[in-house]
Amino acid sequence: MRRPSVSCNRGFCASGCLFFSAVILVLIGAAVWGALSTYQGAYQMTSAEPRKFEPPPIATEEDAFRLKFEALRDAVLKGDSAEFRFSAKDLNAWLFANGRNSDLADHLRFRTEGDWLVAEVSVPLGFMNEVPLLPSLRNRFFNGRLAARLGVEKGVLKVQNFDLEGNGKRLAWLFTGAPYKQSITDALQKGIRARLPEGDLVLSRLESFGIENNDIVVKFRAAH
């Protein structure tokens, strides 16, 4: 069976690499801890085959998102207050329409779940090193979900909660510490700055971030 390749281009790294990095961090962290039960737990989070995703969004879906985004950008640049509503489907269109990031289309889709932003992923684990006397992860796949609850605290976009589940299992203790949430917060802010020409301005004007009725709702305050 041919193992799919995963590479990170500039467009994808704004969002997708954040979630792939979280997967890698968890699985390597389990191996570094070295406890047999922990490694076995990580192994149980993997699968022998990749998962299948629906076809990527089409160009018309991307066009609808682009028009929303351009209206938001114009309002922010003018210094107006603004509210931006978009769906996970819009986000997928932004990443994949017109064949963009085609090498990642088999590995990632975004959706919402309650007030969580969720990435459904299928990550080939060929990068993992072998651990003597323990089952290999190198020919397996992490088919799971990474979920983040985001919010704005004192004008700063932060990851308030984070969860990762693979194959219906999780290593909950890996997500209780503040360093994990801070690392993902830093990666998210870096991605926004890298992907958007006005990234610094967008982050400085954030008023709130939430999910309502499956819409991602971002509000910006007026410039002083």
C-alpha cells in the first residue's frame, strides 16, 4: 500500500500544520515518556489504514468565502467594528478549492462541534522512530480528531481548551498542562500572521471569538 505524503506549504501552515504538529507532539511525547502503558495507549490511538474524506470543496464555495473575507478586511482596514461569520465548510473551501493544498486533501477536514473547532485528520506515521520490543507505529495512521475551544482574553486570541482523540481513545493526561495550550496558542497566532498580510492588525483588533449555531463568529472592535 502506498503511504500518502504530507508536506506543509505556506497556505496550509496557517491552519493545518498547527493540528498536525499537535498529533506529532502527542505521539512523540508518549514515546519519550517511555512507559509501556503510555506507548500502548498511543498505539491504540492509531489505525492500520487511512481514513477517507469527502471530496474537497469546489471553486464556487471558495468564492463565497472570499467575498465574505474581503468585506471583513475592508471594514477592519477602515477601522470599523465588524462581525465575521463563516462555517467550517467555508474554512475547508479556503484551504482546498481550485486544487490548493491538494497533497493535504486526503488528510484534513475542519468542522464544528458545539463550541469547539474540530480538525478531522488522517496522519501517516512514517516519521516515527522504532522503539525496541514495542509494536511499530511507522506503517500506521493517526485517524482522529483534534478539537480546540478558542476565546479572546484581554484582547489576545487564546486556546482555552484542547482535546485530541484517536481511534476512539485519548491520553487525557497529556492535555492538562498549560504548556500544551500555550504552545498551540503561539502556533495559531503565528499562523494568522503568516497567512494574512494584515495578520497583526487582525489580532490587535479582536474582540471575541465563538461558535454559534455551527457558525464561527469573530468580532472586531473599532479602531480608537
